[in-house]
Amino acid sequence: MSNQASMQARIDADLRAAMRSQDTVSKLALRAVKTALTEASKAGEAHELDDSQIVAVIQREAKRRREAAAEYKRMGATAQAAQEEAELAVLERYLPRPLDEAEVETLARQVIAETGAASVRELGKVMPVLMNRVDGRADGKLVSQVVRRLLGG
């Protein structure tokens, strides 16, 4: 079984289990992911998404939950914020372990050395290579902050 099939199968199996156990939070989160996956496969050339594409879709869904939770908290809607955070926790089970700042810094130092970047003006040389290596395991904002700091910006 390929990674794509196993990731898709895992989502399907987990959704069925959530429906059987009446786990509303998991059911809502996984249905949203399945809908987003269907939309992504229709929008692209391929009918089946590969593992990295499935993870990218789940990351977008997770980001939406994070942003919605923050907005609900800002508005004082704690129940809605808690719902978004609960769905986020379900989605995070399908994502690779995020890199911490020290790990991002180590990768950033390697890429800076490889590209020969010496100042913040050369950020454009470093960021695409580094974001490819980070592969969605760290927020772009954090990566940018680390690189700017290392390049003296």
C-alpha cells in the first residue's frame, strides 16, 4: 500500500471510528479534511493526491483552525475557540512533528553556508531552499525570523 493510500485510508478509517463512537469533534474535523482533499484533487491535474499534498491540505485546515481560535478568543467567544482548538488537535495527529526554533536555526545555518548569503538582502536566496527543507514542519514566519536574525537583520 502506498503512502498516499495509507494516509487516505487512515483518514477514512478514523472518520468511520469517530462516527461509530459518536466523537463529534473528530467527525467534524475529518469531514472538513475529506472535503478539502476532494476540492484539492478536483482543482489539480491529479485525481489522487500524494502524501505531501495530503499533508499540505491538512496543514491549511489546521492553520484555519488556529486562526479561527485566535479570533474567537479575541472576541471573547471561548466556547467557539475551544471547539476550533479541539478540531486542531485532531488534525495535528496527521501532521509531521513540528521543528523547534533550534532545529530551524540549524537548518538555516546550513542553507546560509550553502548559498553563501551574507546579508538580509540575500534573504531571497535562502528562504526558498530552507522552506523546501523545512517541508511544512515549521511556520514560515518563524523561519523568516530565524534567517533574518542569522543574517544580521
